[in-house]
Amino acid sequence: MVRVNENYLKIQSSYLFTEIAHRVKAYQEKNPSAKIIRLGIGDVTEPLPPAVVEAMHKAVDDEAKRETFRGYGPEQGYDFLREAIARTDFQARGVDVAADEIFVSDGAKCDCGNIQELFGMDVKIAVPDPVYPVYVDTNVMAGRTGANEDGRYAGLTYLEGNAANGFVPSPSGLKADVVYLCFPNNPTGAVATKAQLQEWVDWARAEKALLLFDAAYEAFIRTPGIPHSIYECSGARDCAIEFRSYSKTAGFTGVRCGYTVVPKGLMAYSADGKPVELRPFWTRRQTTKFNGCSYVTQRGAEAVHSPEGQAQTKATIDFYLENAKIMKDALIKFGYSVIGGTDSPYLWVNVKGDSWEFFDRLLCEANVVTTPGAGFGRNGQGYIRISAFNSRANVEEAVGRLAKVLA
Ligand code: PLP
């Protein structure tokens, strides 16, 4: 008799997006002429930058000729891409990361989810609340938690994000071995200052803990002084792994590419307290279970790092950030307090009431779909997430409708 992995039975069904779809469908059926605008989307809307498209076309031609054909590539990624990443994403900013510390993958979701395989079953895990659910669910699947009670899993430590700390929890007094951090944050759009991240790094070094730093939205940072990488903090190479993604940076949500940085000399500990280097573990994990991101995709990603690619991706992100600014300015004018939307595509709006009631109000009265914050954890109650991934016409139309309902 085949037994299932019982840990899967503990996982809460992904109620959030199912419930949104259900409510939107029910409304649309009753009001077939309503033109619904979706401000809840976490997917990009702009196409790939021309430099990427050109590079990918050329790479397809490489695959079409015997002399330039590439089959299986290195599991960690081609050197041409790892070197481009090290140079433009880190060394150009004065950050010490080398090409052989970069592991190219098919996106940050897999890496954020798979990384927990490297750690013992009894490590104490801390996650933010509100949270990107992948950090939580992958640890539940692995068996590191107990049952879910009132929306929280026994055995996990939740880092409380709230209005008082601006959704940037501090490590003060925390006892944990592995901590997931995400800045600029999904869903709150909050960013951490250098001093706040340095506090986390100092804490992790003192506790022999590890930070898993998700920088999927790094490219949206515009405020000078806000760190783009955890490795801008001194000592972070000794206590942090960083995840990056081309998804929101360059429109790769459908193409799929990301990477993880595991510095040389980064240690965890064996049961007898001996230090063990993590980079060979991740190399082993990837070479065993992952067969590399496609050559065509990696040539496209390489083009993101070219001068043309950098200018084109910046222009697209500027466009999304302008969308965010239009919506943020309007909501503030209507009397709402908003976090994010400045160095992030997400606006986190305090709705002064219940998340789902506000969601229903905007759906029915403005035909605008948002994402109820309550779906991202207990501390998301009372907030909605609005995303800037949209056309300018939709953003302007939505703001006009919100003005009639909220102003
Ligand atoms: N990390 C965060 C915080 C995200 O919001 C997302 C995507 O929405 C990802 C990682 C996944 O990115 P990718 O498309 O590279 O898998």
C-alpha cells in the first residue's frame, strides 16, 4: 500500500487566489457588462526587452547549427552568464561576489523552495508574517512543522511585521537557526535600510544562524542607500544566501531564469558541531536534481547585463514604478496610508477595516480586483496588496474609479 507524505496533509489549500477567482467569477456572471480591472496581478505585463529577444533568436540559431549546437550545459550555469552577473550585479556596486559563487536556475521560486534540503530537520525556522508562501509551505512539506492552527504552523517562528515596525521585523531577542527575509518585500513592498539589514547580519553571525535573503525585486530599488544585496552588509558572506530572479527585473516570468549566491566559506554545522561548507552541498544538490537552465534562456539573461539590456530593463521598471506612484499618490490623497510602491511594484494599503470586505467593496463598486492582505498571513489582515504590473490606461482608469468610491 502506497503511503503518502503526511506532511502534505498539513498544508493549507491555497485559499487566497482560488477565493479571489471565485468571487470575481461570481460577480462577473451577475454583471456580464462590468469591465473588471485586475490590480492584483503578480505577473509582469510588458514584453521582453529587445536586447533579450535578439540574443535569444541568435541562440536559437546557434542550436540549429552543428558547429554551434549546445546540448547539456553546466548545471550551475554557463560561465558567460555567471561572469556577467558577478560583474554587473555585484562587482560594479563594490560587492564581493565571484562568478563561481553564482548558481543559475530556472527561477527564484525553485531555489527558495529547494534550499531547505540542505538543513537538518530540527533547525528552527523563522519566517516573516506577512509572507511569500513558498518559504513556509516547502518547510511544511519537508516535515519541519506541526499542524496548522489558526493560520500558523506549530514549530515555525513568525517574525511580526506591522505598522509599528513598518513591516521590517527586527532580530532582537530572536532564537532561530534559519531566517527567511525578503526585501523589497512581497507582499508589503517594504524595503530595509542598510542599518536594519546590518542588524540582521550581526545577529546571524552571533547566533551562528543563516539568512536566506530573497532579492527578487532588487531592480525596483531607486532610493539611494537602500541595499540591493545582503552582501552590501559587512560580514554577510559568513551568514547569508541570496536569491535573485529575472522575472520582474526583465519580464522573464514565462521564460524562467534566476540565480542563487552561495559564498565560498559559508558554513553550517554537523550534529557534532563541526563547521561544514554549504557551497559544495548546493553544488551537489543542483548537479543531482537539476539539469541546467536552457542555453537560449541563459543567452537571453546574459543580454540583460549588456548596456542596452540594462537601459531597456531600467526603462520598463521605471514605467511600472510610475504606475505605482500614480496609484500611491491617489490613495494617499483619498486618506489611506500606504507602504511600498516606491522601491517596489507592490503597494500595501491599510484599509482601516477587514481585508476581504474592502476587496468586495472595490470589486462591486469600482470593478477593481486587489489582493486581500489576510491571504499572506495573520498580520496581513486589514491590508490589501495592489500591484503596479499593468498598462498605464488600466492604472488611470482604476484610479478614476477608486476616486468615485473612496475619495
Ligand atoms: N520571490 C518572491 C518574493 C516572489 O514574489 C517571486 C515571484 O512572485 C519569486 C521569488 C519567484 O520568482 P521566479 O519567477 O524567479 O520563480
